[in-house]
Amino acid sequence: MEEMMNHKAPPKQIIIRPRLLFAIIKPFPSLILGAVLIMLIFYLSGILVSYFPSLVHYAHYFDYALWAIGVVFMLHYLYVCALILSRKYIISSEKLNYTRGVFSIQTDYIELYRVKDFIEKRPFTLRLINAMVLTMITSDFTDKIFTMQGIPRSNIGMELSELVEINRVKKGVREID
């Protein structure tokens, strides 16, 4: 009974993931580029066959090329969507863990006392889906500028700022300019 009373609750963790709509919208230009290339090849193949009638027998190869280009761009779009959705930010009382990856998973750790400044951006497209970009400037060697893109709009910047100050006081860290 005494052990249960002395047991501390685990520290609170905040888990943040990018919004689904952000993952759909962000790689959209590559999908548009693929559609434009397909239309261009379709148009050029018609011109090529009209000027060189002997190529009519090879016209089906243009169809294969169109399908291949379409499939490559669609697979790229889906991969980038999956890559964005695989991002996970876990904020604990002392660290920020950033995990990402579809086939290979990588995790970076940033000590909160190393964070120097925050920048919160809400461009028009992200305001439409109620999302934001939070950029942190750190003294970490691997992540000098750390960006959390497409995360749900919240007051996470203020919460992180408070945690950073608590950690700086606890570790005795002072910033010298």
C-alpha cells in the first residue's frame, strides 16, 4: 500500500501529428505536374503520329508511356502523403521526440532546454484547414531550425515555451548573446 502512495505518475506527454488534409494538399503540385506531363505527351504523340504515319504501329507504346508516367507520379504522391502522415512529435517534460519514416523509421531527440525561440506561422492554406507551422530555433547541433509543419492549430507554442523555461531553470542554463 505504501508503495502505491509513493509511486509518481508518469510525466505528461503531448503527441502531435500533422493534419490529414495537410498531407493531401502539400504534395498536390507533383500530382498536377504529372497530369500536365501526361496531357503533353498525349498531345505530342498525336502530332507525332499525324506527321509520321509510319509510327501508327508504335502508338500503343505511347499509351504505355502515359500509363507509366501516371503511375509513377501517383505512387510519388501517395508516398509523400504517407511520409507526412508518418511524422509524430512527442513532447515530454524534458524532450521533444520527432519520429518519421515509411519504410525506415528515424527518431530525433531535442532537449527542451536547447530551444531558444519559437515562430508560429499560419499561411492562408493552413488557416483553411485549421493548421499551423511551428518553427523552433535551437542550439542543438543536428537541428538548428526545427519545424513542425501542418500540425493542428493550438497553443502548443506557449506550452512548449513554459516547458523550455522550466527546463532551463532546472538545468541552470543561461543564454549569452
